[in-house]
Amino acid sequence: MDDIFNALILLSNFVIVPGMAYGSQLAIGALGVTLIYGILRFSNFAHGDTMAFGTMATILLTWALQDWGVSISPLPTALLALPFGIACTVVLLLLTDRLVYRFLRREKAAPVVFLIASVGVMFVLNGLVRFIIGPNDQRFADGERFIMKAREFKRMTGLSEGVAFKTSQGLTIVTAVIVVAALFWFLNRTRAGKSMRAYSDNEDLALLSGINPERVVLITWTLAAALATIAGVLYGLDKSFKPFTYFQLLLPIFAAAIVGGLGNPLGAIAGGFIIAFSEVTVTYAYRKFLAYSIPGDWAPEGLVQLLSTDYKFAVSFVILVLVLLLRPTGIFGGRTAS
Amino acid sequence: MSFLSGDNMTGGYGGADILHDCTIGVEQGEIAVIVGPNGAGKSTAMKAVFGMLAIRQGAVHLDGEDITKLSPQDRVAKGMSFVPQNQNVFTSLSVEENLEMGAFIRRDDFSGTMEQVFELFPILKEKRRQPAGELSGGQRQQVAVGRALMTQPKVLMLDEPTAGVSPIVMDELFDRIIEVAKSGIAILMVEQNARQALNIADKGYVLVQGRNRYTDTGAALIANPEVRQAFLGL
Amino acid sequence: MNLTNGNLRPILMFAAMAAALATVGVVQSWSLSLAIMNLCLISAVMSLGVNIQWGYAGLFNVGVMGFAALGGVCGVLIATPPVMAAWRAGGNGIIIALFIALATILAAIFIMKRMPDGRLKKLTFTAVIVAGFFLGRAVFDPAVESIEAIEPAKTGYLGGLGLPILLSWVVGGLLAAAVAWVVGKIALGLRSDYLAIATLGISEIIIAVLKNEDWLTRGVKNVSGLPRPVPYEIDLQQALWFQEWAGYLGATPVEFSSIFVKLCYAGLFTAVLLAVLWLSERALNSPWGRMMRAIRDNEVSAEAMGKNVTGRHLQVFILGSAVIGIAGAMLTTLDGQFIPTSYQPLRFTFIIWVMVIVGGSGNNWGAVLGGFVIWFFWIEAEPIGLWLMDVLTSGMAEDSGLRKHLLNSAAHMRLMTMGLILLLVLRFSPRGLIPER
């Protein structure tokens, strides 16, 4: 009987808890992408680097706060610096909108031109971030590292496997719930939020109703900046901050947004968890789990890992391809696919 | 000059003119209907009055004020409201939210207006929480008209409100439109179903190739043998 | 290009480019100038490939890196000598595993197409995929292990076919075309964003495979010392005729051998560039090219006129990717080594895009010019940026932390500069240096 518990605990420790945390991070990232897509109607390739920028701004203030001895232990100091990071990112995105995208809107440029422009913005942000903070790994997590240590869990339960629950994981999940609730409250309950949905739904009719498109765009960038920074900081706390990793997050984030249906916020959240759990379950080595759940001699020899972690991108990609093949509008139905 | 009038309008998209010296007008509390064969420029005339199409010559007046140069958004603020033929509701928003968005430019309390719309279209009150995209064609048109009424307009413009709905629903919709007109709103609409529309019209405009062919009261046009034969298929 | 038609602008621009390269030759060194030029030539071929996709058809390929790497790996697979011991150890296993994979895919497709819809179909489909996966892995994993155990410091992989490396240029193009076919089949016909994301994904995966499948590419251990299509400097320096020639030209044999080798490469690359350019121009001005542009400019009306838009797009996507693959193989040939970690999206995907957009989308000559200009600045931006930083920070104290940071970060200025160039061109000169006619 203990073996079964051990197996389940093992699974929750290495699959469920990390999957939940990673899924939350992807979901918040994908929400930003999907909002921009819904309103501005293009896939923002600069989103990963926007996340990097926001995280960088947060890290810089975190370091300053740490120097000044400010702390909100057991919570990480970065939480205190987060509003500052968001504010910087909002300014940055509004600036790029003013300098780059607004001109294209007036020209009524094709979506693909927006896409290319966002690639240009991505370049600039990428260079900016590396210029300021450098291309290397940065750690900025402080405070209590664990909510629950594996050793304590083992002592409490007497089992040989323990659940380790990192603060960053708990924080990620709690923040994700708060962020999603706040976002949905905003979209469904406030006048500005409803006008955003209306604009995304039917641009011409929104204009006829007197909704000011520039204002909608402004709100969208502000939300996207906040979401990107939060996602970036949570990911950085949970793992570490490296500019190139954030660029690479683009693929799982886009995959999450498309799987759920581009332009559909609910879909983005579901997509984030689908991608995250697929990635974690496929790259987890099941040997120990099987050793617990299969009687004695049957235990397998190898790692029993479906796919090496080096191929985690492939998981997002395969899911993306399946969705494109089977249901291009995404599971929850987003905008038209053609 | 009528309460709302587009006088001697000439213009079109790009280079080619679609409207030629076309005049349309409607009084408060009345219904004016534009009819004519396909490609006669009915919708274009409507769009010209609403400012969705810049006219080269002529002028548009509302309540004596020259609004020719105003954008559609500014005309909405002046008290005009427009129901497009297609995609005239926010499909992913609930019925109630559609009406709220209709009242977007209003900063005062519009719950009274919403109640009036619900009185006019009781079915909408029942389905207020449903996404507009899930409603039937006729119900959607009611949402569209309701949305347009939320600004408490002085003029309501309808582009083929009965396109694609069944005859029963059409009659029902026309009844509602008469009711709206009785409340003192000027109604200008384009209709495919010429005979039924002229039946309820105080004034009718028959357009052919962007020009006024016949202009008279609705009843007179229906009685006119030439109109009957050429345009009403009677 | 019609030279009699007063097409002075492009000619002047190409002349300016030649002058810039000559300046580097005089100021820095001719060897460096030729090195830059060789990469300019390869860049020009790559940007021609992207131009075929974007300029002709409006397709946004964000996976240029992947296709270039596919071409690149062909240099290894074609030219390196086979490792017989490795083949004996695990060759059969690999081949059997590949057959199992192929059979699984065929069976899956067969089930998808032929079986009646329903739960049974889904179950069989899943069962076949899962069974195929585990069966394949069961054969594959031990084979890989034994291959990688053969002299891991020197080989540890299957090696190539030992054929002339020039052949890899052809095979590289074909391999890239084959992958493009698969990607295009999936992502074309949907929104333009989906192709962008799908190509981004496939390129990441291709790089991941090249980095991790040691049995195939030695992974991050790299493959160096690829055979060359041109003579080796050391051989030239020892050849009597070469020494005499160098003496006649008044150069040392060492110096001249380096220049001579680079010139040989330049000759080969120029031949490819001219061939691709000629074919591209022919295609662009043929009825096919006119149709492509008509589709690009108005997809809806082209579709209404009965054109198979998705089919045409697939064609163009494959052709463009093949050209990128050829350029990738050329690059590996020039480097003489294959380094999977050197494939960075910024270097291999986005810079090529900047080349096309700056040069002039839809204009082949523009793409070529863009390839030259942007590569030139990409290389020269570093010394210029460093110099600029040095000047800007000269007022600061020698040991100032900020100054050090700024000087160290100058390299990242390149990314920013490229991004800025792209944005500025999009905004102020969207048709590029040599606009489409």
C-alpha cells in the first residue's frame, strides 16, 4: 500500500506540481499573446522579449532593494519590485506602439507586416536586455525557498518519498489564480473591458458604437505588459532568468494560445496547462514511479523516459501541429483560421 | 428641408460615382424607405447620409445643421444611429452587453433606456444573458435595433433590417419599427421587400442607378402603376 | 536587369558595395575583405531563398535557421568518411528503427484515411503510434548506445558517405525541400501567423535534433575537418608553381595561399549565386511568376479566379527552402566544420529577413544587395560599435564600472542596430533599396 502512495507522491512531486507551476506561467504568457491577437490582430513575436524586459526591470530593482536591506521574507523581494517592472514595461510597450505599430494601423497594413515589425521590436528588446543585464543566467529569488520540504513531508507521513513544494511554485499558482480572476473581472465586468471584447469581436460595429480604438489599444498594451512581466518574473523565480530562454518560451506560449484558440482568453489558460503537462509528462523519467507501482521483479531497467528533456520544444510543436491539422481554430474556438 | 436630409448627393468609392444628384430626407416621427433594384445605390445613399462615404457634391443636414463633413462617430454623437446589414451585433457578447456597448458614448444612467428596449423587444429581456451569436436571425436583428436605440437617437437608420428573416418575423419587426417611429424618432431604411416596406412608409424613394426615379408617399408609390409594374412585381 | 533603361541606382549601389569591400581590403586586409565577401555571397543566396518565399508569395518563414542547418548537416552526412566500426556496432539497429518509424507513420496515415470514424479508429490509431514508438525505441536506444561508444573522443557517430562535399549542396537543398513540404502541407492555407509559428517551431526542433543526436552529428562535440572542394593552403605553399606565382605577384606564399583559397571559394559561391539569381529572375518574369505576384497582391480574387492558392504557396515555399538549404550547405563547406550550437535564430533567421526587407522585397537584385550590405555591416558593426562606445565613454574614469559594462556590452548593440534598421526601413522605405518593379 505504501508503494502506491510513494508512487503517487513521486508523480505529484515531479509531474503535477511542476506542471501546475509551469502551466500557470505559460497561461499568463499566452493570455498576453492572445489579447494582443484579439485586439491588434497579429501574433506578437516580441512577447518573449517583452517578458525578458519586464523581468529584467524587476530584477534590477530587486537587487537594489536587497542592497538597501528591504525584505518581505519569507516572500521573495522580487514581488515588491514587480509593480515597478510592470510600470517600466507598460511605458516600453506604449512607446513601441507609438513609434511602430500606430503608424502601421493608420496605413492599414497587412497582419504579416505587423508580424515583421514585431520581429524588429523583438530584435531591439533582445539587444536592449542583453545590453543592460548581459546574456547570462541571473538568479534573484530570495526569501524562504520551500513551503514544504521533502524531508519534513517524509517525517510527517513516514513514507520514503516526499513532496517538496517550492515557494516559487506556490507563489506562481496563487498569483496565476489572482491574475486570471482579475483579468476576467476586468473583461467581463468593467466598461473598458467590455469595450475591449466588443472591439475584438466586431471592429466596425465598435466604431459605430463610439468606442475609441486608440483607447482600446492602449488598454491592451497595458494589460499585455502587466501579464508579460508577471509571467516572466514568475518563470524567473521558479527557474532562472536568461534572456535567450525567454525568447525560446515564444514557442510553447504561441502553442498554448493556438491550442486554446487565438484571441480566446479562456483557451489561452487551458492551452497553457495542456502544453505544460504534456511537456512534463513526456520528458519525465518514469523508472522510479514504475518501480513503486509494479511488483518486484518487473521493474524496468532504463530511465523509461519517453523523450529527452532536450526535446521539450518538440512537445509544444507536435501539439501545435496536431491542432493545426485537426482543428485550426483551437479547442475552444478562436478567430477564423484562414 | 427635412429634419434629416441628404441633398443632391454625388459620390462613390474610388473614382467612379455611384450616386448622382440623389436626394433623401425624413421627418421626425416618420418612416422613409429607400427601394430600388439591385445595384441602384440604395445602401450607398444610406452610407452617404451617415458619413461612411465621402460625397463629392451635395450636403447632409440634421435639424438644420450642416453635418456633411462629420465622421460617422461624430454623427452618432449628434443623435444618429445606424444598423448595418451584416455583422450588426457583437456575437460573443451577451444581449445585455450588446445594449451596453450601444450606450457606450453615454455617461449618464442608461438603465431606463434599456428597460424601454426590453419593453419593445420582450424576448431580449428573456435572453439578456445569452451571447448574441446564439440567437436566431430575427432575434439578432432585434438586438441590432436595440443596440442602435441605446443612444436615444433622433434618427435611426436601418440597412435592410429584414434581410434573411421569415415573413412572420418581418411583419413583427416592421410593427416594432412603426412603434419606434411613433415615439418621435425619424427612421430611414433601405429595403429589399419593397411592397411591405412601402406599406408602412410615410415617404418612399425609388432609386435607379444612383438617381431619384420616383419620390412620393408610400401609399402613392404603391398605387402608382409604373412603380407597381417595374419595381414591385405586381 | 535591363541595363539600357537608365537603371543607374542599383548599379551605383553595387558599385558602392564593391568599394566598401575594397576599402576593407586596403585598410584592414585583403584576406579579411575576401572572408567577408564569401559570407556576403552565401548570405545573398540565403536571402534570395527568403525573397522567393516572401517577395514572390508573401510567406513569412521564421525558420530560416532550421533549413540552413539542414543544408549544413548534409556537409557532414555526405562528405565525412563512414565510421565502419560504428556501422557494424549499431548500423543495423538504426536502419531497423528507421523502418519501424516509417512503418508506424504509414500505418497511422492508413488508419486515418481508411478506417471508418469512431472510437475503434481512435483506439487503433493510438495503439499503433504507441506500439511503434516503444518498439522503435527498443531497437534504437541500444543501437545508439553502441554507436556512441565507438571512440567517442574521435568519432562516436556513424559518419558520412565519404562523397565529394559539393554533392552536399544538392542534397542539402533536397533535404530542406522535403522538410518544407511537410511543414507547408500542415501550415499553409491557414493564417499567415500559423506558418510563422510552425516554421519557428520546426527550426527549433531541427537544431535540437542536430545538437542531441550524437550518433548522427556528434552533437555538441561538433564535426570538424570536413573535406574541402578547394586546395589546402599548406599544399599550395609547398607547391613549386604556387611559390613562383606568389613571387611573381610580389606576395609571400603564406599570404597568397590564404587569398587564393578564398578566391576559389568565392568562385564557387558566385557560380551558385548567379545560377540561382538567373533562375529566380527567369521564374519571376515568367507567367508563373506573374501569377505568384497576382496571388500575393490579392489572394481572394486569385482564389475566385480558380487559382489553387495553397498549392502555389506550397511550391514557392519548397523552392525557397531548397535555396536556403543550399546556402546552408555552402556555409558548412566554407567553415570546414559543423557546429550545431552556432545556429542562433538571430544570426540565421532574422538577419536574413533584414537583408530581404532592406534590399527590397520582391526584387531579386535587391535581395542580393541586401545580403551584401547587411552582412558587411553585421561584421563591421562590432568594431564600429566598440569604437563608438570607446569614444562615448572616454570621459569616464578608466576603471569605471559603467564604462567596463558598456564596453563589454557593445557586442549586443548589433542586435539592436539590426532591429532598428528593420523598423526604420519598414517605416520610411518599405520598398527597400531596390524596389520591386
